Amino acid sequence: MRKFTAGLFMAAAMMTATVAQAAEPIVIKFSHVVAENTPKGQMANKFRDLIAERLGDKVKVEVYPSSQLYGDNKVLEAMLLGDVQIAAPSLSKFKKYTKKLQLFDLPFLFKDMAAAEKFQQSEAGQKLLASMRKKGIVGLGYLHNGMKQISASKPLRTPADADGLKFRIMSSDVLSAQFEAVNAVPLKKPFSEVFTLLQTKAIDGQENTWSNIYSKKFFEVQEYITATDHGLLDYLVVTSREFWDSLPDDVRPVVKASMDEAITFGNKIALDKAISDRKAIEESGRSQVIDLSDAERQQWVEAMKPVWAQFEEAVGQDLLDAAIAANN
């Protein structure tokens, strides 16, 4: 009788544990490298809040900003190992998994953010989200930061003005070729070191969006910023194929819809900040903003456009043609 009773207790305990385990929420760790008040940071928090509102205790999103878990150079490996479930590195970080995304680093490919958005939402742009699926990565959407400008310790009006200057770039072969095309010296350095490198004159300049130039105070240690809009700095929100496919059929569509809404929210903030941060830089008086004439800008286009041919094969002519068409 004692053995029978003990067996009942054990069975009941196992059943209770199974029910409790089944009731445990799905945890989504979202790791990114910027502050919570940035467009990316606000997007991540918006996603967390939408999931809490729509899925309640079923799914819990934990946001880890400011590289609390991983930097962009390590987060994709961590995601594939299951240590995080969502990340949003810059588009330049995916070369190891596909060369097609190098498209977005090509100089003067998109005339403005509207053209970039048009391409990203096109059939060709949406296909790119699945371009790394065989490598275990699923793209969920494009998150904007903005168009890039070039800052320097001297005025830059023509490509000849950049001759011999040292510019910090992200780790990208396209961006190396871009600056080499104007006889400048590209240096691949971490984003976290840029301010000190500029302040100590270890480098002469850098390229970035208005929001990054303002939030990281680069304008305080750079006398000149040339408004070139020469390149795109965007992020790709990604998850692992293993995690994505493991989500229940009634949960996955809600997660995707919530991410789409959060990205739209973040992209609106990014657009607004590009305008307001440029204005704040101009009003500070710390850095002179140089607007190029059409003829001056065309010189930069002609100097850098040959870079397209260097990466045409890796990117694919079809994608390049679709991106060019988005400018019309």
C-alpha cells in the first residue's frame, strides 16, 4: 500500500512538473549594441511591448541593449548557438554568410532613403531576407539608420580633397574600395573607438549618419562634415532558422506582425532624427556642414561608381539592376 501511495505521489508530481514546464513562456532574447533611446533601441522595446500585449504569458521578450550580451561581431554566432534569439547588426556584418548584402555598401547606389526603402520592400529586396536561410539565419526586416555623410579635419568638396587622408570604416571590403577610389586610406576600426581616434588625430575622418555623428559627438572633434548622402547605413533584424521554425504555428505570425510594426515605428524615428540631429549639429557651431553643388557631388559619384564593377559578380547583376531601378 505504501509503495502504491508513493507511486501515486510520484506520478502526480511528474504530472505537475510537466504542466508547469508546458506553461513556461517562450523566451526571446534580443541583443543589440546601441542605447535604448536610439531608433534601434526604441524599436526593440516596442517589439517587447507589443509581444507582451498580444501574447501575454506565452512569450517573453528580454531586450539587452548597449552590447550587454554581445557585440555585433559575435552576436550572429551566439544566435546560431541559441544563446540569443534576435539580433540587428549592420548590413556590413553578414559577409561571412552571404556576399549579396554587400550591395547595400556600394557608394551612391541609392539617391535617398526613399529609394533604399523602395528597393528593400520590393520582391528583390524581400528575397534577400531569405538569402542566408541555408546558413541558419532568417531575415525579419530592414531597420534604418540613415544616409551616410563624410566628416574630416579639412573641408571636403571634391574627391581630390580626400587624397591621403585616413578614414575609419566598418569592416567592409566595399567601403575599403570606396575610399581607395579617392586615394584615401581606409582603416577598419571598432565603432567604440571612433571618437578617441578623431580626438587624438589618429585618423582624419569617418563616414556616418547624422544621428551617429550627433549622438556619439563626432561633430565636436571634426571641424567639417560634407553632406554627401553617399551611402546607406541600415541594419538587418535576424533570427536563427532553428528558433524560427520551432515557434508554434499560432505564435510565429504574431511575432512577425509585431516585428513588422516595431520596425516601421523605428524607421519613422530614424527619419525624424536624421533631420533633427543635422539641425542640432549646425546650431552647435562646433562643426561646419558643407553642402555640395550638383557639379561637386557628381565628381564624387564618378570617382566612386567604378567600385560597383568590382563587386558586381559577388552581388549579382539582377540585384544591382533592381536597386538602380528603385531610384526612378
